[in-house]
Amino acid sequence: MSDGFLPTEKFSTDLDRLFVWRRDVRHFRKDPLEKGLLETLIERACLAPSVGNAQPWRFLNIETPSIREKVASNFERENGLAAATYKGTKANLYASLKLAGLREAPIHLAVFADTETDAGSGLGRRTMPETLAYSTVCAIYTLWLAARARGVGVGWVSILDPQVLSEDLNAGENWQFIAYLCIGYPVENHDEPELVRQGWQDRIDASKVLFSR
Amino acid sequence: MSDGFLPTEKFSTDLDRLFVWRRDVRHFRKDPLEKGLLETLIERACLAPSVGNAQPWRFLNIETPSIREKVASNFERENGLAAATYKGTKANLYASLKLAGLREAPIHLAVFADTETDAGSGLGRRTMPETLAYSTVCAIYTLWLAARARGVGVGWVSILDPQVLSEDLNAGENWQFIAYLCIGYPVENHDEPELVRQGWQDRIDASKVLFSR
């Protein structure tokens, strides 16, 4: 039992500001992360909640230029196909959006869930095996917040063919692709989502998503 | 552009301690949350990242005792079926675990992802529609951290039949069930996962889940 950490009101206010300020980053400076910082962020990510304490997250640090090139091509191909699904002003707006920072970000991190892990002995996932993916998302978001608290930005790239990506990255056999993260120091800091600023999608008020039963 | 919030080293240390201290809670006091606090937590949850800014999270505050009773029965049925899959000492250990706080927690919150939302106009989810569920998980984890920073505990219940639950809760037609949360003041605070303390599953070292390519 531990009462060693009782957060203060000041901390809770600062945490709220981090939630507001966090944001997806697509504009990175090219300078590398401080040495050891990636490992520190992975350690924090491993503190995330996981179903049955299965800790199914697996991280691939993509350093090889030719593999990064394949990922960038995957994104460009899928982004082109996605662009073609829009018409009129929405198509023009889509074309103007910068949706990834793959060419600039110093760190590329691919994140997977091991769907066949023995850890946790299956506890809590019999009816909902997708909770392994959800646990991995919690790890990603933990890394994201820990990064931003250190001035480091994260961008989540999902405009990818997951099958092709897993092959190009030679991922583990039962690893489910969850996210491709670009990590680095941001060019600018914003407290409004980029898609709000660009007029793509406004915020939805919290009162609109809470219902009673 | 905003440089209004540059987190300090003290904040980043406190955030790390929150990650350690957060923990799944299954032992709740019965006293209600402070008035308005649930709404505050939902507002924080809505600051989570989401694919294409789709904000697909939908929250059902379950207040009706007969509906809560159906959820508790759902859990007990599925927990019994799960228990039957273990043998020997693992079976005994499983039987001894308290895996939900449904009978005590003052707040029950069911969380869904609206898989047909127009918001975001499909951006970022063409090849990975599951990112709507992942965005909802980010909202849940935001709520969890915001709650813990205020001394409030959260337990994530996944030992449920999602189909039966969605019917019992009269959920929206295209709502995918993600999590059932028990929320309230914890009886005790721990900085070790309950499943570690009970000998079910140890922590895995961060160095074991990071690989290079």
C-alpha cells in the first residue's frame, strides 16, 4: 500500500493543460532526441494499464533508411488513394493538409500488440480479445504524454496499409500493427488540433457525448 | 501558436509518479463523487487525440439499478465461464481475485465508439477503421489519469459479453462497446498492479519489448 503520491491541485491543473497542449505533431525539427530519451519514454509506456497485466506492447525502432523509405512510400500510396475519395472543396482541403512528418522526424517507432502473448494467462480477454490492442493504445498514449511533458512531439500515422507495413518491417508473427509514430522536437507548439485550425473538423462539445441510462 | 505551457521538470517527474501510482481499482468506497466531477472528467476525456479529429467516444452514465444489476449478472456469468478455463493452482488463484468493483462503485460508465460518425469525414481511418476504437481508448485513459490526479479511482471491466451488454444498455445502433468503467474513491492506494501483488503476472522489463529494424 502506498500513499506516497497524493497529487496536488496544481498538478491536476498542469495535467489538464498538458491534455490541451499535447496535440498531434506533423512538423518536426530534424535534430535527434537527447541520448537515452527514447528508452526513458518506452519505460514510461510500460507503466500503462493492460488487460490481465499482459503488457502486450512491442516497439520497433525503425532506423534503417531503406525501411523508412518503404514506410514513406506506403503512406504516400495510401494517402493518394484516400485523397481520391474526396470531392470539391473537401478534396482541395485534404490535398493541402500535412498528414505525417515521416521525412523529418528523427525517430520512427512502429507499435504492435502481441496477440498470442502468454503473459496474463488470458485473464480479462476471453470475450474481448481486442483489449490487447487497447492496452497497447494506452501504452502509446502514455509515451505521448511523457514525451510532451519533456517538450518532445509525437505524430500518429494511420494512413498505411497494415499488412504491407508488417511485412516491410519484418514484424513478429502474431504481432498486430497498432500505430506508426513519428517522434521529435516540434517546429511549433499549438493548443488547438491542426484539423480544427485547418477547418477540417471542429471540436464537439463534451455535453453532446454524455448520456444517461 | 501557443508556447503558453512549457512543462517543468517537476511536472514531468510528478507525471511519471502518476503513471506508476494510477492502477486499476477494484476496491471502492461507496460515497458519491463530488457534484459535477463526472462532467469535468468527461470534458478532459474529450481532449484525447482522435483519428481525423473524429471524437467518436460516447459515454453512458448507468444510473438505473435494474440495468446495473444486468451488468453485474453479465460479469458474474462470464467470470464463471472464464474461471472454468483454468486448472490447479491457477484456478484457485483466479477464484481468489477480485476482478471488478461493480457492487460498490458509485459511478458506472459504459464507453462506446460510434463507428459511423460523420465527424472527421473518414480522414485517417480508410485502411484502419479500428482507429475509431483506439481514439476512444485514448479518451478512457485521459479520463483515468484526470480522475487519479483528483484522488478518484477507475477500474476497467472487460469480463463481459459485449453483445448482451450493448442490448441491455440500449446502446446506439453503430456503437461499438469498448469498456465498462467503475469510478469512485479507492479504499486503498497502491503503486503495484494488483495482479503483480497477487502473483498472477509480474511486470515485464521495458528492455524486453523494444527492438530495432
